[in-house]
Amino acid sequence: MTVHGTIVWHDYFTNSMRVAKRFYAHLFGWTYHEEHATKFAWTGGEADYPLIMKDGQAHGGFVNPRETVASHWRAYVAVNDVDQAADQAANLGATIEAAPFDVPGVGRVSVIHDRQGAVICVFKRSHEFPPPTGTFLWNDLFTPDATDAMAFYGSMFGWRAC
């Protein structure tokens, strides 16, 4: 059972996939399993999606966005209802980059920019595979307004500052 508010996946968006894969393999011992999608969620059309493998589990993937972007990570937070979470985020002042959409065999996703512009994805899986454990252990948010960010994420996911 995946708990609402738990970070369950990470994607790395980069235009330098070969370099990034080699870097993380050397740094963390990651290996990769290539998936091929005929209708890739992030770019449309066909694309390869290297899954990040560690200890026999897939923990995330690499995305070549096919447009020039600064490399960045995206975290996916489990929610009970993606459409409701996207509506809640918008009502709290967030911007919706990608309205809720389905990824066949994976789940439903929406991409949100919080009130300071940080990106977070809300996700509900449509499969029975358990979420991975043990590779991504910590996420930090660097923000100009920590008080506002704590209020936003507390409302969205029940997160609180320690």
C-alpha cells in the first residue's frame, strides 16, 4: 500500500543522457534497464526510457525532453486522487504545468509548480508493483519562502517541518 504524501519515483530530465547515466553509474553503482515506449508520456512519439536500477528494483528513470532544458530531477508524490490533488494545488496558488494524464500501465500524473515555482509531480499508480525503497532517501527544497512552502506542502501532502 502506497501512503498519500510518500515520494515514490524520481525522473532525471537531461539533454546529456549518456553523460548523466555514466556519471550516476560510477557514483552510485546504478545500472539501467531500457524500456521503449511507442507513445512516451513526456515527449510523445517513440522514445527510450532508461529505468534506474539498484538492488533489483527500479527507482526512477531518465528523460530526454527533446528540447533544451537545464538538467533537473522531478520527484513523484503518491496521492489518492491525481485530479483532486491538481485542483487542490491550483486552489492553493500553484501553477499546473501538465494537467492530469494517464501513462498506460504506470498510473496517472500531473506536474505542478508550487507558489515559488518548484516542480513536483503528483502520482497514483495503476499497477501492483510495490514502490522502491532505499535509493532515494532525502529530498530538499531550496526556496525563497520556507514558511509559505511548508504551508503549501503541509496542505497538499501532510508534510511538516522537523
